[in-house]
Amino acid sequence: MIAEYKKKTNKYIAIGLFLQLFMIIMRRQLGISIIIGFTGYIYLSLILISSVAFLYGVYCYVKGKGYSGWFAFLGIFHLLGLLILVLLPDHRKQG
């Protein structure tokens, strides 16, 4: 994998997963009322930001392994999609 893409992959997937974990904790602490009012807007914003960050990290991972950017759509399946991508061989091995 290309080092430039590896750094971006690690950074953006970590940001996406951290924000999603934070949202799960926030949802459990605040309860069902989280989707109402200003807190709801914050929650929806975090969903959008975490999803975009995670998908961009998956895109960088795919490009770093030498595949077409279209394979990044496997990121929609979240960790299952990422697992599938991990199992694909690396076309850009650096020796």
C-alpha cells in the first residue's frame, strides 16, 4: 500500500469510527429525545461527518491497494465492507 494513502486511511477511518462510537454513547445517555431540537441537529451532523470520514478512509484504502475508487462503496456496509477490502490482494506492494 502506498504510504500517503495509508496515513489518510488510518486517520479518516479512526475519525469515523470514533465519532460513531461517541454517537452510540451519546444516544444511550440522552435517550430517545436526542432526535428532537438542537441536540437532534448535532446528532445528525455527527452522523453525516462520521459517515463521510469513514467512507473517505475506505476510499483511500482502496486507492492505496491499487483498486478502482468504485470499490469504496463497500464502505456502505461498514465493518463488513472493510473486512472484504482487507481480504483483497494488494496490487501495489512496496518492497
